[in-house]
Amino acid sequence: MPESTQSPPQNPLDTWRQFITDSERQWNGFFKDVLGTDNVSSAMSTWMEASLTVQRMIADQLERYYTTFNIPTHNDLIALGERMRAIEDGLGRLEASVNGGTRVAAPKTTRTKTKSRSRPPRTKRPPAAVSANGSGGL
């Protein structure tokens, strides 16, 4: 029997991998050539400056709008939060001095439901208890 000179069949995924690698290399070369020029760099710089100018103009207009209608801005809310933190720190120092140097931590409140939460008292009586008292439910 003559020896077979045929090569083993190729894996289709290897062909696909090679195609993706070649394609990526070609696209990288293309974008390097196109985006690496001074024209593109200056155009991107001009576009960025224009974008920042428009953003500043919109921010200024919104600031005037918020001031006109007496609406707090983001900066106002941040400043308010910082003032509240300073007040809480001052109260904590006062509390520590009143308690003799030991600060008692304020209880933290959470809005999550826990199973240890006590239930409200049950005040409604079952229908059998109501009819036994003769109130007739009204």
C-alpha cells in the first residue's frame, strides 16, 4: 500500500482564529495610519474644546435657571451635607464632654425589614369574639 501524502484535515476554528488575527492586524494598521496624523489630532482637539465650551455654557445657564427659581444645585446640596457633617461632629464633641469623655454612639436607623422587629398589637377581635359580646360587629 502506498503511503498517503495527504495532510490531516484542518480545524475550522484555527482558520477562523487566523482570519480574526489578520483582520485585527489590518484594522490596527489602518487606524494607526489615519488617526496618527496631525489633521486628526487637531480636529479632535478642536472638537473637544467646542464640547467643553458648550458644556460650560449649559452649566452656566442651568445655574442661572436654578437661582431664578430658587432650586438648589448639586454644589448647594454638597455644601449643605458638609455643613451638616460639621454640626454632627460638633454635637458629638459636646456629647462627649457632657458624658465625661465617653461618646455614646447614636442608634443607627435602617429601613430594612428584619424578623426581630416587633409587630404592632393586634386589636381587632375575631368574629366569634365580637358576636359573643353582643356588639354585632358595629
